[in-house]
Amino acid sequence: MPKTLGDQRHDALVRFLVEKRTEAGLKQVELAKSMKVYQSFIARLESGERRVDVVELIKLSEALDFDASEIVHKLASMDE
């Protein structure tokens, strides 16, 4: 299976998550606190150093108020 870090879809997901956090007016530490994770976890996601698994995406969607299935659909329809 090819690596996904640095993949076009992964990069788009990272940009989307940063945008949603910014729109929500949250700092990384505030988002981390609401998700009960360390700020470094959010930093690694947003820097592209770490992949986002499905459960994490659902938790992020709850914390940032977006529909996880919509972003998955958009990513799936992207040209590689």
C-alpha cells in the first residue's frame, strides 16, 4: 500500500482541518483539550506528520462541527 503522508488527499485533509479549526476560532491547545488529547497530537496532524484515522476524523468532526462523511466523499472524488 502506498504511503499516504504527503499524498494529495492527505494534504487536502490537513488544509481542511486547519481551516475548520481556524473558522471555529480555536487554538490547537483548545481543540486538544476538547478532544482530551495533547496539543502535540493536533500539531502533528496539522503539520502532516501524522495520518488521521477514521475514529479521529469523527472526533474532529464533532469538535469542529463538520460532517465527516462529506469530507471523505470530497477526498474520494479527487483526482490523484
